[in-house]
Amino acid sequence: MSRTTKLTSVEVCAGAGGQAIGLERAGFEHVALVEIEEQFCNTLRLNRPRWNVVQADLNKFDARLYEGIDLLAGGVLALPFRKQANNWGV
């Protein structure tokens, strides 16, 4: 039995899109990619203009808007590349 529709996903902490590209290649359709950092959002929008990139703090992000998705994916925080890392003593 084959699927006629793509699986859907929302990715939080999307970064510059590495995981999102992998999920896209695996057949997922991104409903939203959520990232707080402006430069990463700009990169995502430049490289994939059709993606719904949401610049937001996860503490204020309303995930209820995306009820019914197939996958909630989360990017692993790359501490050395985040400006907040210095504040954490890393």
C-alpha cells in the first residue's frame, strides 16, 4: 500500500536547515520550521523560499496551530555555534 500524501512535520530549533533538508529528502513536507535566531531564519528563507519559517521563542510559540502533524522534530543545540554558549560557560 503506498501513501498518496506526504508526511508532515514541524521542526523546532531548526538552525540553518540541515535536519530539515534530510527530512525533506526522506519525504516529509514541512508545515513550519521554528527558529529564534534571525540569521538562521534568513538562511532558511533564502535557501528554501517555499518553507514556512517562523522566527519565534519556543517559550511563546503556540504549537496548537499545527495539531495533527505526523512528526515534531527538534534540532540538537550546537553550543559552540550559538552566541548564548558564552553565557553558559561553554
